[in-house]
Amino acid sequence: MDGQPLDLLELAGSRKLDLYRQLYTIRRVEESLLALFSQGLLSGTVHTCIGQEACGVGVVNALDRTRDVIWSNHRSHGHFLAYSDDMEGLLAEILGKSTGVCGGIGGSQHLHTGAFYSNGVLGGTIPCAVGSAWAEKLRGTGAIGCVFLGDGAMAEGAVYEGLNMASLWNVPLLFVLEHNGQAQSTPTRYEHVGSFEDRVRSFDIEVETLNADEVMVVLGAATRAVKQVRRRNRPLFLILHTHRLCAHSKGDDHRPEEELQEIRRLHDPVANFRQQLMALDPSAVTASEAALETRLQQAIVAAQAAHPRDSNDFFAGEPR
């Protein structure tokens, strides 16, 4: 495997625009969530993936949404939107409304739709992902699992138990480490010794490391990784070096402003891809953005007007 990008010109124009639409959707939805939080309108917390959008979009588009099982973490909005495109359900959910994807009960960190699952327990989805991927193998469905985790989770014992079991049982599971170098506000160098690659290889699991500033690079590597996991019925580990452009959660960012400005200038995956597409078809890009803005504003209005969740709703039946 290598980290070469898919050729931009090899993809049909509609596919390229769809990838950008997903990146732009995630960015604008999360910017809107931060604005709504500042107005006191959100129910619970919110952790954005602003700056990391290429990870979720690149990986999810390499998977088979009709059968593969995806597990996400507390920073799940980007993965969720790349998988489902349900911004209406997500916004309503985080606003605590009954029209939310989980009836307003799950909030930002506990999302479920189709074969997509998330929770906010650091490293806690790894055993779940191993079990569900193994179940798909035993059932002979041809589906694989994919689990997203951050570098902070690499301090959790459950992660290493999961790596051991996945390798021992030949589980078809793709581990995706979104390595932004920050565990909340603690730089990696203050938390971990050695390399993550060596840790993973000690479980006899192949690992690939790449920079994730470009969605095409991530999509190319993820496409090859998914094919390999499916063909070999073995786990594989991707380490995506990415950059979180915003705080861990709302406002607790202790990085120097000069550092953040440099990251925004050089490592913004949405701006990078937009620049490439604008050189090919600027009118299509701006039209896609305008359509998204209209849809987003309509979704926000609808979510604010929706009926709030009721604690009794949890026992009344299935969320939508």
C-alpha cells in the first residue's frame, strides 16, 4: 500500500463535487453548532472535527454504506454526516428535539443510524467494533468494520485488548487513528513514548501512516485499505495525521494563536480541496455551496421549531 492520492481528473465531475459538498457540509454544520452553543441553544456538549474533515469523508467514501459497520467516538459529526448526510436529524438531535436522529436522547456523542454507531467513552468503541466485525465474518456477509479513534485513546487498555483480539481472531476491521497531536489539551509528546506504529505492529497488524490534509490522499489510502481488509479478512490500521483547527470542546484551546494561524493557512482540508476544484469548475463549486447554505438554514429553523424531547419518550418507542 502507498499514500498516493487518487487522480483528481480520474473521478467524474459529480463525484468530485460530492466529496467537496460533504467536506463543506461538515464544516458549515459544525460552525453553526458552535454558534448555536454560544447562544445557549444546544442540549449538552459538542466536540467539532473542524480541520479533520478529510479523514471522515475519505474513509467513509471508501466503505460500503449498505453493509459495512462504522464505529465513531465523541468527535463524530463528520463521520456521521459523511455516512448519512442527515444534517436535519443531527441538528435536531443536538438541540435536544424529538425530531433528532435518536429522538433527542443521544445528543452529540451518542448517535445511531443504519450501521453507524458512536459513543463518548474514550476507547470504549474498540471492543464493540471488534465484536461486531467478528460477527459479520461469522455470518459470512462480506461486510467489514471500521472504527475511528483519536491519539488520546491510545492510552486506554481497551484499545490494546481490542488490537490483540482482532489480530488473534483474524477480524475484518479497519482501525482509523485520527492523530491530531492533542489529547484534549495535552500534546502527544507529553503523553506517549515510542511510536504508535510500533505498538500496532507488535500485534502483527499492518499499519500505514499518511498526512490527511488532502481528501484525495485519504480516499486513495482508505480505498486500498478497505479492499485489503475485505480480501484478507484481517485487521489493518491507518494513522491519519491531521489538525484540529478549533478547541477540543467549545473554547478550551491553549495553543498559541500563531500556531493556530499557521495550521489554518497550511492544513485546512476544505480550503485545499476548494482551491483545486475552483480551478476546474468554479460555478459548480459556488452553486453547491449556495444550495448547502439554503438547506442548512432551513434545517436550523426546523430544528429550533421542533418539539423538545420528553424524558418519557425514551420508553415510548423507537427513535426515528
